[in-house]
Amino acid sequence: LALAQRGSRVALYDLRELLERADGPLPWTDLLSAVAAIGDAECLEPLSRIHARLPGTPDALARHLADAFRAIVTREKVTARSPVAKKIAKRWPDAWREIMDRNGN
């Protein structure tokens, strides 16, 4: 998280790798805060996969994941028509809508 707050490219590469391998308990709050700070469009697909695999996720974690996802979408100017969004829609049909519609409730 500290490296991410400094805009470290190394932190970004480490985050991407961690998201790709995410399986089991992780320090989700710090991880998702770092992803929100420096994540790029390449992080959206693993976040969608994580979202789809965590149907019984505590609401706070799901909200934090959605916040990180939306932060990347906004910063990277990703639209529903972009290639990454189309790929997400194909693999996890409801993920884009569910995450983007999540309003913090």
C-alpha cells in the first residue's frame, strides 16, 4: 500500500500478480486500497473474477472491491464498449453491471 501511494510501477506489477493468483485469505482492505490507488485496466479482469468467486462475500469487502474497480474504470476511462469490458461481460456476464451499479449500500 505504501508503494502504491507513491505510484510505484513495481507495486503495480506485484498487485497484478497477486490479483491473478488470489485464492484464499488476503489482506483485502490494503490490497484493494492499493489497487484503487494505482491499478490499471489490466486489473479489472482479475477483480471481476474475484467478484464472481465471492458470492457470499461480506458486504464491506464487496463494496471495497467495487470501489477499487470503479476507481480504475474512472481513471483509465474504460467504457462498456472497451475490449476489457467486453471480455469481462463475456466471461462473467453480470460482473460489470453488478460492480458498476453497486452504490455503497
